[in-house]
Amino acid sequence: MDRTNAGAEAGTGRTGLTGAAGVNLPVLRSHNTALVLDLLRTAGAEGISRLELAERTGLTPQAVSKITARLRDEGLATEAGRRASTGGKPPTVLRLVPEAGHAVGLHLDRDELRAVMVDLTGTVVGERRTSLDLGAGAEAVVDAVAEEAGALMVGASGAGSVLGVGIALPGPLDHNRGVLHRVTGFPEWDGFPLRDALARRLGGPVVVDKDTNAAALGLAVSGESGSFAYLHLATGLGAGLVIGGAVHRGARTGAGEFGHQVVQLDGPPCGCGGRGCVEALCLAAVAHGALDEAAHVLGTAAGNLVALLDIDLVLLGGRTITAAPDTFLRGVRTVLTERAERLGEDPVPVRLASGGVAEGAAQLVLARLFSPSRA
Amino acid sequence: MDRTNAGAEAGTGRTGLTGAAGVNLPVLRSHNTALVLDLLRTAGAEGISRLELAERTGLTPQAVSKITARLRDEGLATEAGRRASTGGKPPTVLRLVPEAGHAVGLHLDRDELRAVMVDLTGTVVGERRTSLDLGAGAEAVVDAVAEEAGALMVGASGAGSVLGVGIALPGPLDHNRGVLHRVTGFPEWDGFPLRDALARRLGGPVVVDKDTNAAALGLAVSGESGSFAYLHLATGLGAGLVIGGAVHRGARTGAGEFGHQVVQLDGPPCGCGGRGCVEALCLAAVAHGALDEAAHVLGTAAGNLVALLDIDLVLLGGRTITAAPDTFLRGVRTVLTERAERLGEDPVPVRLASGGVAEGAAQLVLARLFSPSRA
DNA sequence: TCCACTTTCACAACGCTGTTGCCAAAGTGC
DNA sequence: GCACTTTGGCAACAGCGTTGTGAAAGTGGA
């Protein structure tokens, strides 16, 4: 992490301004630059021509030429051959330079820590995995995390260009301040300023987020567009919401509390103190081997979400889902299709999510480069 | 409607671009201008000084001076005296010129049509009300709407400066295209291009939206900030969602389908074909005089919404609510407070909504002036 | 009464942004 | 070959917010 300006206060998220922010020329410049970088990333190894960038951004070709010239100077982009002519001068293809920047992503699960180093395109260039006891106390966990992240940064090829570290872990937390709250099953974490603690240890920007949000961001980057919900069913049930390409976190960054949506008034009690929560109903059904019932309950809650937010897509993930993917896909699809038929609409597609949480955590860091406005 | 460029294609909503849009200088200019106008509107009759505008927007005082000079040239803003000195030159106070522009807002309910003309500050300067049969056929309704809107525009003082007409009506519809869908109880409206039909008749921009969205927008303009949900309980149950100051409509502009959130698996059948919908449960309880139960059900669904989106505020409105406001406030608050206590959070406030739907419909038009990016 | 000081805000010069006009490069197709 | 199309660089330009300077108009102490 060689940025002199990198410190604990980086990655704060929102600006502290009360209202909406004015746009001055530096803001305009960085916005358009990020937009071009994002399109370069999306284009992948194939690349994209200047003229196409101009069409997609709505900027003039000349503006795009200026921006891409800057990016080439900075080493972030490069020319990559030419495409076949369509009757005139063949377009020069531009592409991202993957090794121009890297990010570390960590996934802290209840019993395991997975760390990856990715390049600018999101490709994993280094990986470590170790067992971890989230209940072993803050110091031990911070030590382990710093060790793994440090080892990746030293060992991997792009150690000199690491932009920051992203961390995903279960349970609600304060994304803006990087403070943990109510990590399920580990009350001792409540109030721990994980971001600042790690930023001091690692000496670079650190971003902390809920695991489902990281997973959703990873999915958004790897091709899922528009608005979708990522539903994660494992030891618990949670969601990550992407609305208009941006992760929706809400005012206190607690959005996506999907597991405790009540779908059965006066239903069986849930560990949260409420009654009839989806999580409780789903997990009880799974425990009894009634996977069809679990899928039906999950589908009903997903239907509520689709109706409320009018999203484009539902993605399913988590160990319980991957243990019986077809059952859950079928069950959720059935509920959503019935709903759509009643309304005369096309049903919202339901698919399995692919991609790791650690990779998504790394995207928390890269988001500042490619889409600062929707990070 | 004296804008030469005003036509049926105005008010389309989103740009057709696939991805995010580049920001060029005209976009930057109009964004900052709208931002200043919005702050002037918020300041109201008191006004606001240039320096304060600079602080709030993040722009330099000089940039604000340039922008406000343009606004004064255009007649949208004016100087309004001075404030007391705080040790130096006393600040000159700027305020909006209310009569510089007007908008017509219409609320088409099942049996009534209410039309208002508002000035730039949202103050009602003209009002008409007439009975209406939404089932009388498209032609008759369009005639009635055109008549009322026309009468307001001719009769009111600011007839020459009407920016457009906003229309709110029940049921899901396509806000982007201005086409109706599934107006509850009136299937004959399905697919009717209301916006274009009225734009031709009235010769100016027309914006169409769901009544709950219009009400929510009206509330957002009249002081409610941040993210909130407006829940409307009358002959049906619907919601308008405001996320980050902007009305959330979703991909197919169908978001806010709150009435058919399922909160009772295998509950009693609902008119929508589903089972255990909040609307059915709530209205059944109201019909039996069990208002406490209705409020509890409503509160549970509101709790789901708060958990999922992490919003700041819940606002209640609609005839059924206003018939027994305390009962519903108490019931919803109880559920939300219990939930907050379980999580160790502050409970989300619940309040009664104030403001008419027609006024909110007028804001659909004004939004293009004050906040085009979040219209 | 005078004068130093603060605050507000306008004017002029400036730097940076995207834009326009022009032209060279490099192909296709008749 | 030659006309044509498409791509994209260079230079001049216009428009935006920014910086520097100073006038205007108060306060408050000497």
C-alpha cells in the first residue's frame, strides 16, 4: 500500500454532508474517469474502442480520448491491438492493465478465514485459507487477519500496488464507521472498531462490510446488472440488496435483514425474540428434512421482496442451498412464477449465485476506483 | 405551458442509456443549479445567504454567486432584504420567486378528482374538485381531467408559467412510459397510454405516477428527509418508498407493492389470488372492528420493511388511518419498538402523514426543476 | 469621531473541463 | 486507382468552478 495518503480515515463511505453534494470539476473528472474504468473492466480482455466508450458514456469521442490518454499515462489502461475494420480505419482496442492495482479481500466466517488477492479485473492472483475461531477474542482474530493479509501482500506479485483491504463478516455492522454490532453468536464483538484497528495494523485503507453485501457486490461486478437480491441460506438467512447497480445499505447500514422478516403471524418463536421469522421457519424445515417446505417459505419471503422493491433477479447461495440447489431453485421459482401469473407479468428469474465472499470483499476496495458514487 | 420544447416525450424519466451516464459541463451546470434551487425552496420565505448556500453545496461562494446571478436573471430567485450582521457586512438573503413557475397536480381517486395548481414553493394557488367515475371509460375520464386541468390553468394567476401536469392515480402503472396497468377494480384501463393521451390534449409535459408515490414525494418535499416509507391504508393498502431522498420505483416502476406482502403463510385468501396478504388481514380486521389487530398486522409488515431497507421513518396515511389515528400509531409503534428493543437499537419513529396526493402529483412536475437526478 | 477588523460578495484573471473544427491515418469497395 | 468511410489525434475554443483582489457595509474598541 504505497499511497502516502492512505490512512485509517480512508474508506469512510459517505461524505458527512447533510444534504446533496455540489459537483465541481474535480468531482466531474473523477466520476467520468471511474465510468471509463468501469467500462474497461466490463469489456475484459476483449477490450473496447474509444468510440464505443464515447457512445456508452454519452461523452464526446474527444473527451474519451483525453481520459484514456490520462489512464494510459498512469499505467491503468493500454492499447491492445485493433479490431477488424467495418469499412474505415480499424478501431484501436483499449483494455485495463490488470496488474496495475490489487486489492486484498478477506472473508471471516465463524470457523474459517479465507483471504484472496485480486487484480484490477477481479482475477484471483493469490489465496490463503486458515481455520479461525471468531470467538477467540478481538486481539487473536485481528492478529490472524493481519497475518494472512500481510502474507498475501508480501507473497503475491503485486505487493507494491495494493489499494486496500476489504473484510466481510457475518452479522449486522456499521459499514460507515467500520464498527461491529451483534455478530451472531459472538456478543463480545459488539462495538469493536475493526476497521480502525486493522487500518493501524496494516497501514492502509480498510473497508468492512456484512458478508452478504460483499457477496452481492461481487455478483454485481461479475456481470449481474440492474437490481437484484442475493439470498444466503446457511447457518442463518441473510440478504444483500443491489439497487440500480449499487449495494443498498440503508441509513444505519443495516439493510438486508432478511432472516427476520415475519411471514407467519404468531408463528414459532425465533432466536431473535420474534415469531414466525423466515429464518426460523426455513431452518426448522431443513432440520426436519422438509426441503420443499423450506424452499416454499424462502420463496414466499423472496416474493415479498420482489413485490416491495420491483427487482430484476433473485440469486441464491449458501451451504444449505448448494446442498440441494435444484430443490430450492424449483421451490422459489414456483412461488415467484405463481405470483407473476396472477399479475400478468413475466416472472423474476431465480438463479444460483456464483462467486466467493472474499472476492466480493476485495471489490469493496476496488469500488472506490471504478464506481466511487455507488460504493 | 409556454416552453416550445415541451411535448409528449417530456417527462420520460430515465434516460435510455444502458449503463451509467457520463457527466459533461451542461449536466454539471444543471445539477448544481437544481441543487441551489432546492436549497432555496427548502429555505422558504426566510431565505438563505449565498455563503450558506456555498457551505451546503460544497461549492465555493463565487460559484454560488454566479449561479444565483443566473437565477435572478431568469426571474427564479430574488434578493429579500438582509439578515442581522454578525460582526461584518450583513448577509444578503436570497429566496425563490414563488410565482415564477407553476405546476398542476391531479389526484384521480375511484370516485373523485381533485386538481390543484401550486407555485414553485408548493403552495396551492388554485383548487378544483369534482366527482368522477373511474369506470366511465377512458374518453370520459380524459375529458374530465383535461377540463379540470384546463380550467385551473386559465383561471389561476400563473397560467402563463405552467411547467406541466402531474397525475396520481391508484394501482400499479408504468411511470416511465405513462401507461396504466391493473387499476384495481377497473381492468378496462389496462394498457391505456394516459400520459401521451393527456399530453396531446393539454399540449404540455405530463407525468403519471401511482398515488402512493406522489404522496411520498410530496412528503419528501415538505420536509421529511432521508429514507422513509409512506403507508396508505384506505380501500386498499399501498406504500411509497423514498430512499435517500428519491422515490424508489424499481425496474418496472412497480415498487411499493406493500398490500400483498405475505405475513401469514397459508393465511386467508386475498383478492389478488394469494394467501395471508397484509391488505386482506388488515382490512378484514378493520371490517370486524378489530382496529388493534389491524394495527398490529400493519406494524408487523412495517417492521419487515424497516428491517429489510433500514429506513429512518414510517409515515401513515389514508382514510382508514385518519379515522382512528391514535390506534394505528400506537399499534405500529408497539411492534417497531419491541423489535428495536430486541436489537438494542433506537426505534424507528412512526408519524401521521400530512399533505394531499394532488399536491404530491404537482411535485412530480417540479421535481424536474429542483432535483432532476432523483425525479 | 476615528480606525482596525470582520463578513459578504462582486469583478477579473485563471486553470481545467468537455467540445468543436480540422485533418491525417488506415482501411473497404467500386 | 480513386472515392468513401471510419477512427482518432491536434489545436483552438467555450463554459464551468476557482483563486486573487478589493469594495461595501457593518461592528466594536480606542
